Amino acid sequence: MIDPPSLNLYSAVILAALLVSWALGRIATILNLNALRSVPPPELEGVYDETRFRRSQEYTRERSRFGFWTSTFDLAALLAFWWLGGFDVLDRWLRGFDLSELWTGLLFIGALVVGKAAVDLPFSIWSTFVIEERYGFNRTTPKTFVLDLVKSLALGAALGGPVVAAILVFFQRVENAWLWSWLLVAAVTLLVQVVLPTWILPFFYRFTPLDQGSVRQALEDYARKVGFGLDGIFVIDGSRRSTRSNAFFTGFGKTKRIALFDTLIEKHPEDELVAVLAHEVGHYRRRHIPLMTVVSLLHTGVLFFLLGFFLQQHGLFEAFSMEQMSVHAGLVFFGLLYTPLEMVLSLFILAMQRRFEFQADRFAADTAEAGGMARALRRLAADNLTNPSPHPLYAALYYSHPPVAQRIRALGVHRSEYADQRLEPSPEPAA
């Protein structure tokens, strides 16, 4: 018979954190649904036809219901695995193979990662092929879906496996292991930012230079006007997976590249594309990426410092009914114990990201055209069925970008500059 986990301070804190996090998310979702309006805010009037606005409300409701069931199932699965002693059972089973402590730890963490992916897989399939399909977003084929899943797991093993192995070795054998782990993760984080566009993203997307023409000329003219050197302008075949649009910068120094989703180019006229480029340049000029990287690295340093302390606490392992203390199990348990602080830090980081978005919008308005930026935001909101009036608590918990109406309002654009903007009539959602 499996004994239930010991009820001590650690188990109480972790259980309370998990339940509070789940409850807070559900409260925010209910408030968000209650905040849905019957008409769009003034900043988005006209860009939504009746069908598109109704669909945006339906999409928000369906996504909210789906989020409720997903989060509830995830929490129930974790609590059941914990309560049934799953962590100790897995650890003792792996130790039965008489492997080294390093390989036992890697297999322990790998099994949990694969198990979590297996639990999430049905929800991911439903999200992609039912919800996103119903609202006209999905273009992913089953083949592409499976290949993406395999590539993600393989890439995670190739990049994450050696890093996790090094961290396990550090904490098993090296003094000041938290410092060495921090330096390693910092180096890998910076390296990934450099190789992401050339080695990692091409596993999933095809990058092709933007053809010569008026769009490329307009983008290059803007870059020259603000003295921003571009090594290239590339198009990503995002339409193979979704109708959603995006754009981002890659590279550093003289090798800066702008990457535009093909869906973005298809849906937006030149002035809006220039505004999108200006927004991304704003992030670069305001040094948002380095600032976020520094915040992330400081966060990681604090995490490893605390990890070094809690790995020595017997009570943490007793809370999960572990027969033996180990670094690999401690990594997992500390991740759960860290939940309350992570919730607080995420509020701070999201607030910082939203502030950066306002700053990038302001840069775009000052150096390109405020009306173009407003029209681009309106079009993106309508095409993506964005909820135009999220509740403040929901936005604080989950939004890395401010609500679109707030962004347009902050631009200070007179309505005459976008009031005549119209989109193609929106089709009814699939049954």
C-alpha cells in the first residue's frame, strides 16, 4: 500500500501555492468573461463587422472554457501523481537499473518531461484541430503537427539534456554549484539568442529573402531614415501552420535582420508594415531585449542560489515521500516550491513587457506614422479575434502586450486617421 505524502511545511506551502494559483486564474477568467461587451470600444469601432465581433466574443468564451479544463486536469494529474507517491516510485524504478546517479537523474527528469507532454498532447490536438480550426486560424496538417512535436522533443533533448547534466554534476560534486550553474545557463541563453535564427528556427520555418518591390523599398527607406542598418529582410512561411501574423528581429550588431510572417505581408498595406518595422526598431533602440535578458539572468541566478539551499532540506523530500534525497528530484520539487515567488515575479515581468510595448509604439508613432501604427493594431486585433476589453486582473496575469484599445489610445491618434478603415467581411465560423 502506498503511503500518502508527509504533511509538513513544504507540502503545505506547495499545495497552497498550486491551489491559489489555480483559483486566481479561474477568478480572473470569470471576471474576464463578465467584462465582455456587446459592442467594441471606441478605438476599435468600424474595424469589426457584426460577425467578426460576435466571433471574437465566442472565441474568448471557448478559449476560457478550454483553459479551465486544461488547467484543472493538469492540477488534478499533478496532485494524483504526488499523492500516489509517483515521484518515489519512478525514482526507485530507475535506481533498479543500477545506473550512475547522473544517468538516473537524466532519465528521471526526461521521464517527467515526456509524461507531461503525453498528458498535454490531447489538449494540444484539440486546441489546434478543433478550436483553432473552427475559427479559421489553423493551417497545420497532422503531419506537420507530429513533425513539430518530434522536433521540439529532439531539440529539447539536444539543448536541454547537456545543460541539465552539467547542473546535476555541479550540484553533486562542485562547490558553489549555484554559481557555476548560473554562469552555464547564462552562457547558453546568450548563445541561443545568437544561433536561434540560423540554426534553430529553420528546423520549423523556412526563411526566404523578401522579394524586391515596393514593400521592401518602403521598409529599407524607413530603416535608412532612422539610421538603422539591416542585414536582410526575410519572410517566414508561418501560413503553413496558422493564419496569425507576427514579426521580430534577429541578430546583433551589423547582422540585424527583420523577419516578417507571410500572413503579415498578405494582410497589411505598406504603411502598416512600415509601422510594424518601426515598432520592432523601437524595441531595439530602447534596448528592451538586453534589459529583459538581464532581468531573466538575474532571476535565474536567484533561482539557483535558493536551489542550493533547499536541496539540503530533508523536509522537501519528505513532502513527496521520497526514499532517497537526490539532486534530480530536488530540482523538480524546488520548481514546485518556487511557485509563489514565480507568480509574483511574473506579474513584475509582464508589467515590464507591457510598458516596453507602449514605448515601442511611441517610437513607431514618432518615426513612422501614428495612424499606420493604429491601423495595424486594429487590423491585427480584428483578424486575430482579440478580446478588445479584457478585465484588468486578467490582463495583469496573462498579457505580455497591453490591450489593443489602450495601445491605440496611448498613440494619441485622432479617429479621423483610422475611422474609414474596413476589413473584408468575416466568414461564419466552421461548425
